[in-house]
Amino acid sequence: MFSTREYSIILWLSIIVIFALFKNGKQIGLSLLIVIKAFFNLLKNIASILIIAYLLLIVYLLFYLKIMELEMIKDYVIWIFAAFIPAVYKVVIHRDVSIFKMLKDLFKFSIFYMFIISEYTCNFWLESIIIVPISFILILISSFINIENKAEYKQLKKMINVLLAILGFIILYYAMISFIGSFKDVEKIIFWEKLFFEIIIFCLHIPILYFSQIFSITEQIILKTNLIWDSKKKNKAMIFLLLKSRFKKERLNDFYEIILANKRVNNIRELKDLINN
């Protein structure tokens, strides 16, 4: 069910978790309680309930239409945490990000090669001792450099990118050899289901991404006004903005620029006057 790379990741995550619990068990326990409480608080939000209901509906449809088999549940869960949640974060943080461009990027980065790399892995020991830990360290350093964004790290960044490229080439080389050796897999339906799985589930999740983005823009507009302090006024303003924009991202971005260019709005009437004019 799991590939050797996934077993290696599970092994290393287990080691890290055990070490962290041994060093700071009490603090981690308290943090976990805070996360659980935050999750249940989210369930009080109508938008969160609708998103969870939609996700459950997607899972039901995937099984009903026989797009997803039992052995692919793991792939879906991994996709949610590794791709979907970062995608939601991206569209919420950046107002101008195009969801359809993100879909096109799936093809740009060649789904076939990405699938081969993830499906046809090296042996467990090679993955555990070399590929997974080295990849993790290089990606961690690269992420740190991106966050710091300092000129003195430019050469190091180039070196890290070269090392990641070399590692990626080695992984692809072994994956292609393994794929050629198991070429009869292409005769199996599960092979093609897994190959196009990410495209299908991304398309099914577009409504969540889109509504997350427009609700985020609406929230950002209201944050620029004094309506944020009154929950009733805030909700009325959100409904007005969404209806006035006809749920179009471009119009909401225009409203954002209008509000940004004017003084703070104190009531719904002022908001309507600004938007209508």
C-alpha cells in the first residue's frame, strides 16, 4: 500500500516525533490541546462546515464513480496535506493568484514524470539513509534562505538548487529504470487512475479554492474599514460585497482598491456609497 519512500518518511517522522516528545513532551501536549480546541472552534464557522461537507461529498463521489479505490485513500490524504492545504493558503494570502493557472501548472511540471518518481521508488535502505534525509535537509535550508532573503545567501542558494537538481535527476533515473522493468503496469486500470488522480481531484476542489479566495478578499476589504469591530455590520458588509461583485474575484479586487484609496468606512451606507459610485 505504501511505497518505500513513504515508509522512509514515516520512519523519519516517527524518530523526530519521539525525540521531540522526549525533549519537550509537556509543551507539545499543551500545543496539541490548543490545536484540537482551535479545530473544534473552526467547526462553529458555517464556511468550515460547508467545506468539510463538500470534502466528504467529494470522497463519496470518488468512490461512487469508482475513480478512487481503497488503496488510493492514502494518496488522497497525502494530497490534502501536501497540495490542497498549501494551495488554499496560497489563494487566501495572494489576491491575484489564478486558480486556473495553478491547474495549468500541473501539466507544466509534467504529471507523468512526477507520477513515475512517486510511484517507482528505490529500495527502503537507500530511501531511508540517503534520499529522504538529504532531500529534507536541502529543502529545509532552501526554505530558510527564502525566508531570510539575504544577499549573502545567494551563492548557497545556487549550490542547494544544483544539489536538489542532481538528486532529482538520480531519483528520476532510478524511477524510469524501475518503470521500464515493470512496464506491464500500464495494462492495469489502477495505473491510469493514479496517473490522472491529481488532475481529477484538483478540478473537484476548484470550488473550495475559488470561494476561499473570494471570501478572503472580502475579509481584506472589511479589514480596511471600521465595520470589522461589529459582527452584525461585518456580516452585512460581506453579503453586500459578495452580491455586488457577483462572486467575481476581479470586481472584489476593484472594490479593495476603492476602499484602500478612501478614508475608513464607518457604516454600511458609506460602504454602499463608495462602491456604487
